[in-house]
Amino acid sequence: MRSAARSFSTKRISVSVTSGREIVKILNNGNVRGLPVLRTMMNRQREFDPQAFQVFGPKIAATRGRYEDKGLESRFITEEMGSRPLRSEIPINLPDEFREEARELRNKLLLFRFHRRSEVKIDATLADARLERRLNQILLPLLSVISDPALRAELHSAALDAQANLVAERGLLVEAQVLEVLAEEMATSDRTVVPVADVTVGLIERYGDDYVRPITNRWIGGILRKRLNLQTYKSHGVYVVPMTERTKVELLCSRYGVNVITDVSPSVGEK
């Protein structure tokens, strides 16, 4: 904690995907300026006082796998290692000149910061509307210090690949399957609501064999309300999703890689 708070230089961290809460807190708060980590420290009078540690700064983390916490994982620009052969010029064992070369590289990077410190500003025009906000948030600082258009294009391409992988992973979740059934019900129904029971029946017919646990109205209703944040209410003794949630459903479909509803029917107020 103290090491991370001493300077804003790049930190190299070797952590496991099961790292404790201390490291996770530093990584969660350390990608945005102004989010210190609070800890209780003992003063000279042996009394405990709260102390704020500034942990903002670039970090390079080496892990053996991805974090289960998707919120934490989204704060990284991830490079998968081992997917291609090792280049011939990379030694298997570190040579004697490694430390000197590493020091020289650190000095060059520090000199670059001194030269460009007053010039580099976040350029909001470099944000890509095709990317999610989190990806744009972590990419903009890096894009703002790159002046080579080809290198910027390469970074944009890597970000689009990361976005595609993210959407593909979400598409395997139960939320995506529930959205798929709900979107189809909204597209084909002429009613002002979609019963949660209809979504349950559709999910059982389409994906029932994939689940060991029973698929119930209560479980589906919980997914709609708690995971997808869609409004449901009780009407004539059954829970329903109102058609007013259709815009939100379309947005969620794009997030989860589900085919978005295209046939826009008149809203309830226009009938």
C-alpha cells in the first residue's frame, strides 16, 4: 500500500486470480485519480487513525488466469500470453545485462514523462462509439499519448476484439437466454405486457435441457429484476413485464449479443 502511494510511476505486480482484498482494492481504485484506499494506521501515540493512500497510476499485472470479478477484469487491457511461439531473440534465462537494460528503459520512460507532462491531455474525441464506456475509459489515456495513426488503429482493433469477446461471453449467460425469449415475446405479442410465466415456458422449451435446476417463474422473475434491472409488477395475480421496458430490453440485447428487436410496434400510448 505504501509503495503504491509513494509515486505515480508504473507498478509491476505479480498476483494470482485469488489475490486478497487488499490487492483487489488497489486495482479497483487505482485506475482513476481521486479514489484513495482508506486504511487504519497506528500513530506515534499507538492510536489508530484512518489514513488515505493514493494508489492511482499505471500498473502491469501478471496473472495465471482471468479474475472471476468481471468489474475488476474490465479495468485491464488484457494480453493473452502463450498463444504464439516464443520469439527467438527472447532468452530463456535472463542474461547479466538484463538489469542494466531494464534500468535504461525505465529512465527513457521517465524522461518521456518529463518531456510530455504538460502536453498530454485526455482527448475525448478519440473515444469510439462502438466500444462500451469502460473500454473507452481505460483506452483514452493510452490513445492520448500515441501520435502514430497506425499504432492507434492497431489499439482500436484490439479493443474491438476485446469487446467482441466480452459480448460473446455474456451471450453464454442465462441472462442472455432470458433476454432472447423476452425479446421474441415482445416482438410477437400485441399485448401491453409480457407475463413472466411466458418467458419461463419459452426458456424451458428452448434451453430446458441445459439446466439441472428447475426453471421456475420465481427464478426467472429474479433474473429479470435483479440481474437485468427490468421492471415487473403483479397484474391479475401474475407477474408481468410491461411493454414500456422494450427500449431497455433492446439496449440489453446489444450488450449481451442477442439479436435486437427490429420491428418497432406502436407504443401503448399511440394505440
